[in-house]
Amino acid sequence: MNEYIASKPGLAASEIDAAVTEGLIEARRKVEHAAQQVERGVGEAMESARARVSDAADRVEDAFEETVTRTRGLWRRTAVAVLNWFDTSAAVSIDDAKADRVDWVRVIPFIGLHAACLGVLAVGFSWFALWVAVALYTLRMFAITGFYHRFFSHRAFKTSRPMQFLFGLIGASSVQRGPLWWAAHHRHHHRYSDQPNDLHSPSQHGFIKSHMGWFMTPRAFPIDWKAIPDLERFPELKFLDRFDILVPVALAAFLFGLGGLLERVAPGLHTNGPQLLIWGFFVSTIVLFHATVTINSLAHVWGSRRYETRDTSRNNLWLALLTFGEGWHNNHHHYPASARQGFFWWQVHLTWYVLKGLAAIGLIWDLKPVPPRVRDARSRSRAA
């Protein structure tokens, strides 16, 4: 503007005023336009920032709600798992994505059983405690193999209701859960042996899972009642299954009390409460457990096959000695209905001998034998 005025020295004052006014108006217009742009930009920026803050707040709220939901779910699952230690009837929702993962809270007592065996370092050794452990191993192994397996799972003989409950009670002290759970899973095993649905098949799931990992998973916790319609009608057996911790705890308490009593009245036995508890209950129970489940794992990978079955079951003398005859596993899968798994005289089967003794005094009856045609099927097929 000044340059324009300077270039026009002859302009009148009125013209100068008009030019100045026009320049001021143009400058104001530009300033107002710039201010509007700035205001619009600030408004858009604030709106964008507000939207971003709102979106971030929504995400934080969603994340918080999700965390709360997950935490509640975790606490609920933990509470149910702890409750299942004492009452197995507590509802367990099975998430297929996690159904085959180990539920570490649920199996804390199982881990504790193993850890307690280290107590031998503190309580020492006595022959009496060792023989109590051996005696309880023997009694409970027979209860598992003779009744949990041959009777409850396969109905290979008949007995009275009191005998059924008595050996269900003894078997429950083995900490292998109740007779109904055991029988339902064993029948499932025979239905799907060494197929993907077999929860403890070493060929399908590997050695560790077939040995002990399978029963630590949510999929294995419930009882399949459809598999045991013949056993569901006994409330006393249902009680053993529902409160499967009671009998083991009662046995442990008895051994502790017995050891304390013997320490006072028979000091020559060199035992006491803690020692008898550790050896008689914990050590005996853990050895019993691992001996039993070798039939799930080792008896499907180690040994010979006399019969061509649709699974990988095998006969193994060493496992048979350890488990009172269960090691003749290929025989068993060839003909599960028999009360006898050692089909031949030279196949040692201690459980069968005891069952024969019980039958002789009338405590059990109708022992199902192995038909000769079934036993000799292999030799006949070879001759053919």
C-alpha cells in the first residue's frame, strides 16, 4: 500500500484515505478468514482428540471388563477345582480348547502325594513300616485288579452287595478315585482302545500322557454314567465316588494313630506315627499307583503279542508279577470277559488265585472262564 501511494504522488487525501480503508478491510478479511481456518482446525483437532480419547477409554474399559471376567472365571474354576478335592459332584464346565490340558489346581493333591514320599528322609526306616507298606500294596492291588477291574469294569464274576462295597471301599483307599469312575473309564478304554478317543493310548498320546497325564485333564474328570448303567443304582458306590478323598484320608489318619500307639506300647518295632504314615500310606500308595498305570502305558509298548487284536496290547511277565496278573494284557484284550488274564498255567496270575479262593468259600461265584476255543485261537489259526 505504501509503495502504491509512493508511486502516485498526485493522489488526493480522500483517495489516500479510501485506499487505506480498502487495505484495512482486505487485511481484516484475510485475518478473519485465517482465524476461521485456525478455529476450524482447532475444532477438528479437538474433535479428533476427543474421539481418540473416547475410543481409548472404550478399549481400556473393554480390557478391564475382559480382565475382570477372566479373573472371575479363573477364581471360579479354581474354587470348583478345590471343591472337587472334597466333593467330585461339583459342576465342571469343559472347554474343548482346554479339555486336554492339565488342570494344575485340581491335581495339587496328586503332586502332594509324591512330594510327601520325600518324608522318608525325615522319618527314617523300620522293617515294620516297610512290611505295612507291602501289606497295603498287596491288599489294595488285589482290590484294584480283582474288583475295580475284573468285577466293576467287566462283571467277570458275581458277589454280594456287602462284598461289592467292602472291596470298593478298599479300592477307594488306593487314591485311584472311586469304583464307578474307574469302571466307566476302563470300559471307554476297551471301546476305543488305541484309537484317538482312547485317553491313555501311548500310540495316540505318548508315554507320559498315557501313564498319568490323561487323568489330570478336565476331559477325564467326569464320570460317563452311560457307560455304567449297571452300577449307577448303588448309592453306596456313588458315595465312594463323590467323596473319594474320605477313605484315603481315613486310612492315613489310622496309620498315623497306629504308629503313635505302637511307639508307646511296642517300642521294639521302632516305628511311630509320622513314619507309618509316610511308609504305609504315601510310599505304598505312590508305588501302587505307578504299578497300576504301567498297564496303560508299558503294556501297550513292551512285551509280546500272542493274539492279533485291534490294539497294541502286549503280554509282559514282569508287569504281570508287579500287578498280580494284569501284565497279560494282550490276553485280556483278546477276551476281556474272563476273570482270568493268565490264560495258561505258566502265566502267573495272583489275582486269579485269590479270586478262586474266594469262590471256594462262597464269597464270590460264577467266575467267567476262558473258553478253550478262545484261548487256542492263535494255535488254530496257525494250523489253518
